[in-house]
Amino acid sequence: MTVESNSQINFAEIFNPDAQGFSAANMAYLAHCAQAIYKPDSECTEAIANIDSEIAKNIRYFNSRQTGTEGFITGDNHKIIMAFRGTSDKKDWLTDAATIQKSWSSVTNIGKVHSGFFQSLNSVWSVVIEHLEELQTNEQPVWITGHSLGGALAALAYATLRLQEPKYELAGAYTFGQPRIGDDVLCKNFDADSKHRFFRVVNNNDIVPRVPSKVVRQGASILTMAAKAIHDINSYEHMGTQLYFDANGKLIHDATFMDRLIGRFEGYKNNLFNGKLDFDSIEDHSMDDYKNLCMSLL
């Protein structure tokens, strides 16, 4: 579903850096940031200035040629914003061997993560922390966002800052069309700490939040058992609070299986009635649609 965006809203005024729990205004603000990072640096800075001129003055970009990881971190005296870019790379990062999981903490057993996502974040992490140290002059709360692969990196960055490096004032995150990033151990530890501060936005039939696919614990097939034996793969799970937009743009918090099932069929039906023969699993992944859906709540 696509709705029109309201460009008259003063985002700098409505964003609440100290928000506790869900905020439609913060979600829309961060959706604009998650979309802006897809643009070249100069255009991204301009897009950020259009929603909040103060943070545009302090924007710092980071990237890794090795992994293609890109993003920005910026802020003012009241907040710090960190945004990770998704990818148009044809590498199949959702299904290749990088879905092997690895322990990511040498301190405690807080779960395993998708090794491809871990490698991508690790390739820029030292620069991200350097920029964060430069910007954190007033104990400002940190907000994190990203779309698609960028959402996965945002989630892993949030988990790292909360569970491994809790020295920073981490306030919350909104991700859009985010894939699963880790096993059930990670997700349980994460939710015990941050379920009501981390929001994972899903647009109806978007296929990306359904990958990497879950691995059945009981070993329903020889291939599954072999994969678990070789790579010690646990079930991939989601974390945080799910914010699900159904086919009609209605927002549902922590939607049930039936909510999502009804939404999927409604989306398919709407596509057929509009003369589209394809399912809308790819169309619903558009960051434009995510931003417009968020704007419809303001």
C-alpha cells in the first residue's frame, strides 16, 4: 500500500529524543533517515537538512570497500542518530554461506549472529565508535535506524551497544524490512533488555523479514541435521517489538500469525484487483512505502 507523504511536518520539533516506548513521530523521523542514506553523500546531507537542519551540520559518513557497508552518524545537543544503508548488491547475502552463525561475544554467552552481518558491521565499527565519541558531548541519547540489510546492521549495532558496550546512552531504534540476525539465545537476551525500545517495522507482504529462514530444531530433514552438525546453527528468530502494517495501512503491534496471514491474502487480493499478476512481496519492501506508511500516522 502506498500513501502520500506530508512534507509540511516540522520533524525537528516533533522528534522526542527521550521517548519511552513507541513514538509515531520518532518512527517517521527515522524512516526519513533510513531512506536518505541511500542517496550520495551530498544529496543525503541535503535530505537530512530538510528534516532537521541542526543534525545535518554534524553528519559523518562511514563506509567499507571490503564489505560495502555504509552509513552515517550525526547529532546535536539533544540526540545522536545512526543510520545504516541497505544494499542493491546482487550478492545473495540472505542465502549464501554467510548465514553460518557465530558467537559474537567473548565475555558471556549472549547468543549467535549471522556471520555475514557481523562481518559487515565489524568492518566499520571502529570508525562508528570514533564518530560516536566525537559527537557524544552532552550524554545525548542515541537512536539507530536502517532498512533491509541496513536494518540488520542497525539491530546488531543496537545489540552491541546495549549488551556489550553499555557505556552509551542508547535510547531506541526503528528498523524497516529487517531480516533476522541471530538465534533464539540472542533474541531472548535482547528482549529481556530492550523489547520495548527496539521497534521492527514490517510492511504487510515484505519477504525480507522472513529470511534467513528458521532452522527446525528437531532436524526435520537430513540436510537440516547436517547443517546443524557442521555449523552449529540454531533457529533464527526476530527480536524487539514488531510493528506490522497490514494491507490497508493499519498498524498492529506484535501482530499474531493470523493477523499476518490475513494481511498477506488481503495484499495479494488487492494486487490482483489492481491488475497486477505478481505477489507484492518485493514491492512491499520499498523504503518509499515504509516512509509513507509511517507518515500516514502523523
